Amino acid sequence: MSAAPRGMAVMLAAMTAIAPFSIDTYLPAFPEIAASLGATPIQVQQTLAIYMAAFAFMMLWHGALADALGRRRVLLVAFAVYVAASLFCVFAASIEMLWFGRALQGMSAGAGMVISRAIIRDLLDGPAAQRLIAHTGMIFAIAPAVAPVIGGWIHAFFSWHAIFVFLMLYGSALFFAVYFLLPETLPPERRQSLRPGPLARAYFQVLSHPPFLALAFAVALSFNGFFIYVVSAPKFLLEHLHVSAQSFLWLFGPAMLGLMGGNWLSAHLAGQVSSRRTIALGFAVMIVAAAANLLLNLWLPPTLPWAVLPQAFYLFGVSVAMPNITLRILDLFPARRGLVSSCQGAAQTGVNALTASLLAPMFWDSTLALAEAMTGFLLLGLLAFALRRSGGRRSREPA
């Protein structure tokens, strides 16, 4: 196909956006959750880490299930579980119950992100696929910006429980959208076996393939340069920049513009500029943004708007490069795109979970330390991308 069905980008973006909504919407309510459940700030932070760990674990399986059972069926089950998990969080009476509900949310929320990428490659090839990924990213960009703002306003008028009511309604809307509007994109003759032997061999083939590992970690580590600010947002915004719980838009608003702008440019360049040059442009923007972030934190006290602008430009660079790298990853194993997408998502979410649980608390007490962490993750991402051709069979990705 040369063009996506009407409205497909919006639906795929909404399916993918359930992940940032699950992460960002309840961030402004962290202090109230701690007080309400008699928990420490670290225990509340662990609700995010547990969500991310469960998210990463199940991402390994969503794609394989979708390769075997079809995209639509797996999405319906996942969103039904998400709705039930959100309802459980609404009635959580202890931090342990909230941990359990967040684990169930994490186990189900990743299906939209994994399967949406596979659906795009089911439907489209080449520049058309790059454009749909980029257009999906442009719409998806709204979610990280509006989620904490929505959460802040819900928190202003209701208790923290209402935030999980909102997430339950969002999951319900996705369930009905998939049920009534999404066609099945993987015909039965292209489905793969779920037998343990062939499935284990397929996972081993992907997870031991050096080009896959290099490209997957190039995406995960580069994005993590911004993600560390997401999980550190309560400290970064409330304590260092002294904004209110309703003003998280200071970080996520510019980030949304950067994400939308980078994806727009990637879509515009599709078919006109080579994949290599587009990726190089994205990394160049990230390098400039990370360097500017370091210098601003060395020279100036943390003040608005200078404290948040480098993150927006950094995310612009991320979204220029990542659609092309994602297509390269998916095309390494064309018959197992769902499984490959799962493995990529698990790598990214595993890095994010490690950041949320262990690394962010090591850096969030200082804005300079956060800037140093961004630079460090970018350098690791560049190193991973440079190693993409080391070992393994030759990938099909363009030079």
C-alpha cells in the first residue's frame, strides 16, 4: 500500500499514548498518594518502577502473541485487562495494593505500543511507512504534554483516585475503538507458531543478533536522555524550578512541540533524504541540545524557560532519527515483526524501568546532574548505533 487508511494514525497514536498517560497523569498526585496510603516518597516512586518493570516484561510477549493470534484479538484482551487494573487502583487501600494494580496496568499497556508498529509494517513499506510512523508520533506527542496537566487538574478538584478513573475510561475508549474500527492486518496464512520450540528459537535469534541489539539500545539509550527528566519531574519542577502541581506543562509543553516538530520533519524528509542522513541530522541536534543543557546548568541557576528548552530540542532530534531506526529494526526479521517490536519495546522499557527505580534518584537532586545524565545516555546511544554492523548476519537496513 502507498497510503494508510483514513484515521489510522490517530488510532495508532491513541493506542501508543496509553503508556505515557499511565506514567505521567498521576505524577502531580505523588505527595497526596503518599499521605493517603501512609507511604514514603520512595514507596510511591516504586509504583512507577513496578509499572515499568511489568511493562517491559510483557512487551516481550505482546508481539509474539500478535504474530500468532492476530493483532486485533491481542489488543482487545490487553485493553480489557487495563480497564480492570485501573479500577483496582481506584479502590487501592494500601501502597501494596497500588503496586499490584500498577503491575497489572504495566502488563497490559504495552500492547498498543508494540502492535501499532507491527500494524504499520503490515500495511506499508518504505517512505510511506516512515511517514505513518512520524505522523503517529506527531499525534502521540500530545500525550506526554497533556497527561500531567490533566492529572494536575483532576488532582486539584478531586482525590488521586479520580486519576485512575480517568485512565479506566481511556482504556475503555480504546477497547471499543479497536472492536468497532480496527481491521485485522495480519491474515491467517502469515501467522506464526506459538509452540515453545520455534518460539524460543525465534527469541534467541532476535535477542542474540548484534545489529538488533545495537539499534534497539541506540533508540532506548538516546530517548532515556529525556526520559530521566520525565521520571524526575516532581523533583525537577516542584523543587528545583518551584512550579505548582498544575504547571507541569512547563516541561511537557516544550517537549510536545519538540516531539511534534521532529516527527513532522522526519515525515517531510521521507523519500527525499536518505535514511543515513536523516538519522545523522537527528543525532546532531541531540548533541547540540545536550551540550547546551550542560553549559546552561554550569553558567546559570535553574530558571524558566532556560531550564526546559534544551530538553525540547533534544526530543526534536530524537524524533527526527527514531522513525528511521525503528524501520531498520522491524526489517531485520520481516516474518516476525510483532516479536521484533516486542523485543525492541522490552529493551527500551527495561532501560526506562532501571532509570525510574535506580538511576533517577541518583541524579534528581541537582539540575546539573540531570544534564550530565542526559549527555551520558546520548553518548551511550551513539556508541550503540556505531556498533550496529558488528557481528551477526548482514542486516537489510540501508547504509
